[in-house]
Amino acid sequence: MGGVLRIGSRASRLALAQTESVVASLRRAWPALEVRVEAIHTAGDWDRATPLAAAPAALGVGVFVKELEQALLDGRIDLAVHSMKDVPTRVPVGLEVEASVPRRADPRDCLLTSAGQSLEDLARGAMVGTSSPRRRAMLLAARADLRFTDLRGNVETRLAKLKAGRCDATVLARAGLERLGLMDARAWTVPVSVALPAAGQGALGLEFRAGDEQVRGLVGAVDDAASREAVVAERALVRRLGAGCRTPLGVLGTVDASGRLALEAYLVSADGRTRLRERAEGPAGEATAVGVRLAETLLGAGAARWIERGTAAADA
């Protein structure tokens, strides 16, 4: 590629760490590549007060990506690096985000307490800080006695609020903790039997202008097919359901060594009392079809009554 590859990233420590990991992978694949990273603040960064579940109405869809997408469309950057779970399942015309997905990190959630307690160890009526309807509903399904309070901010801010006693526990993505070197004794990994992650959690989204074959070729060298196929299936399911960040929905795709894709979805009512869990399988090369088929199964089982429309970022 002639000139410099301009990569856009959110300005948070986690976002920049994720972007630098992509830069390192690109440089290994293309040693002569020149890269410039540009930090861009998004609506979700500016507004720290609005609960993320209310963000689509207050701030618009895609609160952590739309400024980066506009920079792409304006030609100010050539590539945007996102947490894939922040990216709406319908991207603006003229952009692509599912062509290349680097190897995915552990997609599970972690419960964090000062003493490293498990979910079972939490005191009765413990206060959990999270703005994610998905996490609230799934934890309530496992522990109906828990109480919740909204907790926003970056990873470090939420850990500081936990330390200050704003809550007894909080929930964060394991991938983010690992990327920041913060995976320690405070963190207990939540089993997928208790909570499935948000679509795309643990994966990075590489978004570029459709038709930019130079960038497509560059990012193709860092693609992990199994990660991409799992994420494509997850996003296809969410897109077919019309689900948004207010929907207490978890979904996880995995691809085995034989190229078989397994996709599982878990939908919970807000109070945690009603649960719907379904699974589908198929060839990894038919990821979109597997996602759509599982969504149809959920809709046939009555999922529509739980769907809250409008897609934005999941709680980190």
C-alpha cells in the first residue's frame, strides 16, 4: 500500500491496546507497512452519565463507533479498530466490518469482587454494578436475590468504583481485563452455563471502506477464519432478531477442528424468571445461515416479546 495506513481508534487505554495489537499483527504480516494511529473520541466517551441501555435513544445507535465510521466515510482514516460487540449489526452503506476478524480472545464475562468471590460466594442481597441488561438478567436467573446499580466508565474507572465500595461486585469482559493486564485474583470467570456473552465479545472489528481492495488485502493477512465465522453467525442471529443492547440476549459461536460451527443463544426476561436457550449447528462456511436459522427457532419459541430494538454497545 502506498503512503501511510491511517487507523482510527477510540482514545481509551483498552481501545488503544487493542489497536496496537492489530498494528503489531499487520507489521508482522507486512514488515514495510507504515501506520499512523489516530485517537477519536465517540459519543459514548463524552457521555458518562447516560446508562448504556438508554444510549440508543439519548445518543443514537452505535455510540462507540459512529464517529470512527464517519471518519472512514470522510476519508480521514483508512481502517477503524473496534471491540466487535460495540458494532451495530447493520453498518453504514459503503463500509464493511465482517471481512477480517483477528483471533478472538476469551469471550466470557468475569465477576469482580475485592476478595475474588464466585457468584455462589456473594452475600445474599449483594449489590452488583453493571449497566448491561444482559448481565443483570442472567445473574438474576442464577441468583434472584441480587441487587443492581448502574456503573459506567472505562475498565479502570469501574474497578476504582468497586474498590471505593460503590458496589459489592461488578462484571467485565475477560478479554478486556486480559488485554490490560488486569486479570488477577479479583476476577472469577462466569461459566457459559450461567451467562453467554454479547455477540462479538472478545473479538475485534476491523472496519474499512467497501471497495478499498488495498486495505482488504492488508487485513486479510490477520484474519482468523474460525473467529470470523463464529462472529458472523452471532451477528446474523442478532440482526435477524432485530435485537439491541436492551435485549437480555447472549450468543456464542464456536468452530471445531473439523470446521463444524456450533451456535448457542440464551434469552432471559428482565427479571430473570423466564429463560429460553437454544442451539444450532452447521458448516462454518454457512455461518450466516446458521445464525438466521437459530434466530428463527427463537422467534418460533416466542422470543419477540423480549426483543428491545435499537443496537448499541454492550457494557464492556
